[in-house]
Amino acid sequence: MYISDLESQGLRSDKVQEFLKTLEDNRLTTHDMIIARNGEIVFEKYWEPFDEKFLHRMYSVTKSFVALAVGCLLQDGLVKLDDPISRYFPKECANQTDPNMLNQTIRHMLMMSTGKWPRSWFAHRTDDRVQFYFDNPAGQSRPSGTLFQYDSEGSFILGALVERLTGENMLDYLRRKALDKIGFSKEPYILKCPGGHSWADSGLLCTPRDLLKVAQLTMNYGSWNGEQLMDEEYLRTATSYLIATRQDDDESPDAQGYGYYIWRNYHDSFFFNGMGGQFALCVPSKQLIFIYNGDNQGRLHATKVIFDSFFKLVYETAADAPLPANTEAKAALDAYAKDLKLAVAVGETESPWQEKLNGITYTMDENPMGITKFTLHFEGKKGVFAYTNAQGDKELAFGLGYNEFGPFPQDGYSDIVGSKPSDIHYHTAVSAVWQDPHKLYLKVQVIDKYFGVLHITLSFREDGLAGVYMVKTAEDFFEEYQGFGCGHRIEE
């Protein structure tokens, strides 16, 4: 697990164990974690079924890679940060008349201070996301550079700019400029958007160790093994406080300011920040890097829990010199971490209703999910939720108190090209518990190129009625699985 012991780098094994326990006690869904100090990995853990080879979807961490790529453009003399973006997309801007959008600069886009409120390309199902951005018809706008407003669309456009000016895939360009030299692996890639460009605001898939290496390069301000691969001044600016993100007296981690697609954090640190909990935190004063990946979409407390506890338990107890070896604490940490697995639904795994419901079919009144009937089948701790919707008969296997792994049965979800239907079936982990004796809850976790959670609650009455409730936390799928419905037991 370790390349270097925690204590040899001034960190405490008992505090790392306490940190892990804090995350587990808060029921966070963690996939992996790496802690490194002084260029040495001191702790590395993958929650089963994840491992070190899994290409993890990094979501908006991809934006920080865009910032690095724009830095390389600047180095190569291909852009100036105060150039208006319209200079590079004249054809696409032909129908745009708003001067605040036409005049917004590359620098302002990097700072998330663009001119217009962004539109959802998922909702519009565009065939060309670049053109979609510049066609934005919103009447309200403001001068760019004045206000922070999160704009994923703008970071996608800067990724498209990299590809337009270099003639290369953005990740390939970064490989050529720096990533190959730092040992970034060959397998990572970036998903595509309609129109052919890289999904540069959200689509990177790489290993946690790949992310660690890029974080280390950034914290080194472009230096690697004595060679200056990227411009130091640019990276110092990119990781600095350039624009406020705070509202009122907010003290959350993402209220500490912003640089160039890189967030500021406590104690003069900075981090790459991806949806659901994809983090690369760099603390230059301690030469400390923390990599975290998970899926905590919809859990607003998760980011604060992760960073508050990391800074309290790991950062604040870090010594400036090696600590004495602590074999007992290291053994306790190893023992605690050894059996950590992907989160499951929490509740009872047995109910007298299980036998009552086994094999019983319920017909459904008209409902938003389009489900016409369903049946539950149980065999020991394993169950199957069988249902019929507009696509036909479906089956979803689940484990009572543990995760059953398999494909989600819905057809038509996106694969390599975002928002475009494909024949892929997302890999899922599905667990279930009895929240009440008559109420079964299914937690459906997608763990694929895409992450998301579907919550299914099935509640039953003695008179043969059933309530069905489905809600999702996922970006652009599970749309068919949201709402309430009423079921009626079919009497034999």
C-alpha cells in the first residue's frame, strides 16, 4: 500500500485512521484516496470494487486540465490571455450580438467570470456544442471579469480552442507538452461532445495516480525532476486567489476564492474540484497532496466534511520532520482500511414482509416512470426487482445489505459521446434494505464512465396497495426514473 511510511514523512497513522473513520461515519461514498508528501505516496486505498487501474471519471477536475492546456498555448505563443474569445471563433459568433459575450477574454473565462448565464446542452440535445455556446440568446448579461459565475460551457469552449489552435486532441497536446514526461499513463482519455470536441469541462477519465502526478506538477509550478515543463509564473497565477467565490459569511471550502479553473482552499492551498467529490488538493506549505474520488452527488455536506476533517486530522498534525515509527498505529490503520468497500444502503436486511411479497405482481396506475407492473423475487439475501416500462420487461438484481454488481437494464444511455444514445448498459452496484418492515429501499449506484445514484422506495399496505417513489442524483441519465406511482396487488 505504501511507497513511504506516513511517520517517515511527518504524518500520523492514527490520525489517518481517524480521518477514514470520519468519512465512513458520515456515510460518504468513497472510491479511492491517496495521500502524498514530499513527492512520496504515504497512503493509498481503493474501496472494493475499485482498484489502482480503474479509469475514474474526474468530472470538473477536467477544467483544471484545460487551464494547464491554455498555459501551454500561452507558452507556445498561440494566444494572449486578454484576447477576446470571439477572435478565435468568428464564424460561430456570426449570430451573436451581445458585446459582453463577444468581448469576454480568455482570462475572464478561466476565472469563471463570463458574460452570460450558461445554457444546458443536455436539455437542448445540440449536435454542435461549440455553436450552441455562441448562439446563446439570453438577453441578460454583464461585462466579463466582473462576477464569478460557474460556467461549464465556457471551459468546454477553451478546450475546443486548444484543439482548434493545435490540431490535436487536448489530452494528446498536454501529453506532448508535459504529461508523458511525468509518467501520466497511456490509457486515460476524455469523452467527446456533439460536434467532435473533447468534453473538456467534465469528461476526463484517468487513474488516481495519474491525477496525483498532475497535481504534483502543478504544485511544483511546472517543474519536474529539474526540468521546467510549464511556465512557472502562469501556474503561480493560475493557483492563486484571483476572484471571490464567497457569498455572505460562507466558510465552506469552495468559498475561498478561485484562480484559473482551480479553486482555493483553507491554509493557502488550492484544489482541482469535480462533481460528486473528485478532488486533488495541494498544500504547498506542507508539500502535501490529497487525492479523493467518490460519488457524493446531492450530499451538500460532503465536501465540507472531507476537507474540514482532512485539515483537522492530517494537515494540522503534520510535523515538519520525520516522526518515530509507530508500528502499532500503522497495523491498526492497515487493519481498518483492509476491508473498506463501496457504500451500501443502511437499514434492516430482514422483514416478515419479504415472504409476503416474494413473487407477487403489482400493476401500476399511470405514473411518470411509465412502469406498468412490477414483481419482487427473493432468494436468501439476493433479490430481483422485475418491472415493465416503455422499453419492455426489465430486471434489476440487488443484495440485501450488500452490493450486487451488474448492468442497469435501461437502453439508450450515452457512451463516449455525451448526450447521444448508445447501446451501452451502465455497470451498477445495487443494495437494498428494509427501512420499515413494509418499506424496501434500493440504492442503485452507477460506477462506469458515468456516476450517479437512483433511489427506489417500494412501500406496501396490507390492503394490497403499494407506493412507488423514485428519485435520482445523476447528470444526464435516470431521467425516466423519477416520480411517484401507485401499485395494486394482483390477487391469485
